[in-house]
Amino acid sequence: HKLRRQAARGDRARAILEDELTVDAFRAIETQIFQQWMATKPHEDDVRERLYRLHLAHEDYKGLLKAALSNGEVAKRDLLGQTSKIRRMISG
């Protein structure tokens, strides 16, 4: 049950990561953060710090989706392995 749930979560994570809207949104967020960072003045340390934290949060979000995708792939391999093992046991 746990492996099936992880596999399904991995499929959903892949769908999110590969969705055109998500790709465009991620690109827009990254561009906006970079442009705002480039526009800061030398004395605007607090603004750069805020942008850095936004960048980290954005990367954390993507990382969580990528981890779910990776865990889902591992779960699928484990499920296939279990299925193959059961089939070998049944067939003799």
C-alpha cells in the first residue's frame, strides 16, 4: 500500500514538474528574482537577503517535488520487483 501511494505521488509530481504552466511559472519566478536582485543598490542588503530567501524557498519547493518523483520511481521499481518475485513463486 505504501509503495503504491509513493508511486502515485511520484506520478503526480512528474505531472506537475512537466506541466507547461509549471515550467513557465518557475522560469518567471526565477527571472523575476534575478532581475530584482540585479536592480538592487549597494546599500540594499536587506532586499538582497529577502530575494535570496525567496530563491531558497523556490528551490526547496522544486526539490520537494523532485524528491517525490524520485521516491515514486524507486517505489515503482520495488513494486515491479515484488510482482516478479510473486510470479516466480506461483509459477514454480
